[in-house]
Amino acid sequence: MPQVHVNGIDIAYEAHGDPANPPLLLIMGLGAQLTLWPIELVEALVARGYYVIRHDNRDIGLSTKFTEAGVPNLRRVALMRLFGLRARLPYRLTEMAEDAVALLDALKIDKAHVVGASMGGMIAQLVAIGHADRVLSLTSIMSTTGNPRLPRSKPEALAALMNRPPADASMEDVIPFGVAISRAIGSPGYPAEETRLRERIERDYRRSFHPTGPGRQLAAIIDDGDRRKRLKGVKVPTLVIHGADDPLVPVEGGQDTAAAIPGAQIRIIPGMGHDIPVELVDEIADAIAGIAR
């Protein structure tokens, strides 16, 4: 897999389609490798005329890991943020946004349509905030603003996400964790087919098993705080996509994102939770292509 060395680290990426077409950058979420973007969605965007790039964020997949930094105390990070202080962290969410921009630099791409899911939506928002001249359009999927007054995750969804396997877990041990997460946060209207779900978990385990990265990424999310004031300055065409039945980032997070960004459009999809079901690929690809046009 190709990699670029940027910001002192290696970022693994894939590119699909014709490089002569408009570039579209996909940024994935917490603890998720680039492979969590369904290949069907990638292919649908390529078919709609885009050069699609997806990458592993730092500390996950085949990009540089920060294992030696340990996992921050998340309660301490949250308390410090509450009092307007910033904890010392291995990296911040803004640095993950800088990685995305540096990847575009390395690929000699001046501007791109930027699409992010969950934490990736937050990163995409920060790219649009800090590098507006590099963004043709912004699509924020199942993400939020960091507004502390928004409804919280359903307890069972958060518990499943936080229940991570040990670092020495075998693939047979990891599969039940992955299935439990998918069932707890996935789309109630489009439940993942069991065989497909298990095959994805096995594929990602073989590609890279790195259970400590999500803790550091979550600390970066908590540390970034409320983005609403910063989002008011975003001027690029923006679309917010959110599942009406998202148990991890409730739909109010998407509504708050759309309200914070001037002129943003919002599409709420019934039956969708905190994943991208294959049944919704064409609808989501059409929506992304619509704002990109």
C-alpha cells in the first residue's frame, strides 16, 4: 500500500479512479481503518466522476502508531477542557486535520471535496475551518460540533464502543467485540448481514490490529471541544448527512452541525444508525455528488 511521509509520520492511503477527475478525500472515524469506507461507496463515487482518496488516520491501520505514548486519562482530559485548559496529548484533532491537508500536498492536489464520517467528520470540519482554500465542498456524515449540551450517546452504544479487546487478543477473540459494536451502533433499519460483518472484522484484524489507538484519538476529540464558533466561518458548500436512528452520535449532532455552518444543507436518513449500510450507498453517493456539483 502506498504511503506518504508528512508531518514526521507515515500516512497510508489508497486512490481510486482517474486522477484527471475532481479529487474527493474520504476521512474515516474513531479507531477505524480506511477499509471501513465501503468499497461500494468508493466505486459509486468513482462512477460519478471523482478521483477518490481514502487514508488511515494517524495511530490506526497502516499509518504511524503512537503506542509508546500510552493512553491519556480521558476523565482528566474532559475535566481540563471543562475548565478551559488543554491536556498534554500525543496529538490533537487539528494535527489529524493537518495530516489530511499534507496528504493532499504530497499528492499534488490543490483542492478537494472533503468527506468525513464520525470523528472523520470532525477532522473534515477542521480542514474546512483552517484550510478553506483547499476545500471545494464539505460533507460531514454522522458527526457533530462538540457542543456539550447536545444529547449523549445511548449507554449501550457507548459501552460497546469502549469495550475494547486486549492488545494480545486473537482474531477469534476480536470477532465478538466487533460484532457487538456493530450491532450496538449500527443501522436498525439496515442491519449488517452476519457473514459480511464477520468477513470485514477478519479482514481488518489481518490488516492491522491496534486497540490502543482509539483511546488516544478519543482524547483528541474530547480536547478539541466545541467547534460551533469556528464553524460559523466555514463558507464552502456543505452537506450534513445523519442517521435518524444514530445511537452513538444522536441526530441532534448533525442538526447542530448544519445550524452552525452558514448555508449548510442537511439530509436525515430514516433507519440509519452510526454506520454506512451498503443499502444506502447510492443515496449517500448521490448526496455527496450533489453538494460537490
